[in-house]
Amino acid sequence: MSTGSLEGQVALITGAGRGIGREIAIGLAAEGMAVGLLGRTHETLTDTLKECVKHGSRGVAVTADVTRHGSVREAVRLVERDLGPIDLLVNNAGLVDRAEVPVWESDPNQWWQVIETNLRGPYNLLRCVLPGMVDRRGGRVINLNSGFALRPDGNYTAYATSKGALLQLSDNMADSLARHGVVVLDISPGAVATDMTAGMPMFKDTKTWGSIPCMVAVTADAARGRFDGLHGRFVHAGLDDLAELVERAERIRETDARTLRLRPYKADDPML
């Protein structure tokens, strides 16, 4: 049964039919949140919804392609019609490069499909959900990001590029959202054993995986407002000392830490 710690709030989770998205949805339902579930496959969404309802949560499952703005707009309308205004948006849906190859050997269509899913998808959700949050002067957004956003990787160029761009998007909109009381966080779950990650050749010999329950717990804490002081920043759920980050949040903001920005290399650098 629900613990009720988030009762009265509404969450919208993309990619909720399986993997991390499914577990986040179930975990939030267990805390009392009503959950809107978005994904491409009706059967998997329905299965997730059944698990959420077992916790006494209200929920709705809507099939939608996150890369299509019209599809997302209608999905958001249905979720808010059935559940009410969205308090928490979790941009989880994502794809990864199908093969570990350099960019000049990549499949052009699949490369761009990764970019569209991982960047255009979150944009479409943000474009449809943020106006309501801004009007209500409150709300939280979690973009599921990755360590790939922070370091170059010659074999997963589409995934790394899309996640770096997503991190930059969060940084670019953080100041304007703060004026309206809306919080955005980029959170990496680390390497966890989902179908997508486990299928990546680089992880074929991995024995020890990150914790999906940890990511679920971090998401619930974010919904409670625990990480609001880290607005606009990157958090690694599996590796960070979260208590320390929260304690040092003011200093992190002052120093622009946990952001993706170019910094000048000397006093007369044109970057200044």
C-alpha cells in the first residue's frame, strides 16, 4: 500500500513501460503519487499501470511517440484531464547507438533517431508541460542523463551528443525557470541492468551494476523537494554523496559547479 508521502501530487513518466521508467513509476505510486505513463507499447504500459494501481495509486497509460509534438501534446492533455496538473515530469525515454562504431561508420537514420528520442523527446515534453508549471509557479522536472554527457566517446557518438545537449538545455533554461518556481535536475542513474544498457557491448562483461532502487529513491526525494537547492545541476544518483551535495548546494551554485559550460583560458580570451 501507499506510504502517502507524495499523496496529492501527479507525475508524468516517459518510457514507463519497462526498465528504469517502469520502476520509477511504481516507486512513485507507492509513495502516493498519481502517475501518468507514456510509452510506445500499450501492453507494457498497461502492465506497469497494474502494478501502480496495486499501491492504491491513480494512474493512466497513454501511448505516444515522444519525438512527435502533436502526439505528446495530446498525451499531456489526457493525463491532466484524468489526473490533474502535472507536478513532476520525468524525461526517461531514450535510445542508444545500435553499434559501437565511429561516426563515419554509423547508420545515419539510427544515429538521428537517437538524437531525436533523447533530445527532441524531452523538448516536446517540456514544451507541453512547462507552461502549466510556470502558470502555477511550481513544479519539478527530472531529465535522466548520463555520464556520457560529460566525456567524449567515439563509439556512442549519438547517445553522448544527445545527453550532452540535454544537459546544456537544462542549464540554458534553469535561470528562467527559477524565476517561476520550477526546478530542473539532470540525474544519472549510472550503469544499471536495463535491456538497453545490458545490450551495449561495452557492458558485456559487467558483473556489478548500479542500483535501480537507488534511482527510484532519488526520484522520490526529488519530488519531495530535497534537491531543489541543486536546481539546474547534474547529479549522479549512484556515485554522489547526496547528503554532501545538498549541504553544499549554495556553494555549488556560486561556483557554477555541476554545469556544462565553456570557461575562458586566460584574461583576454574572447570567451569573456
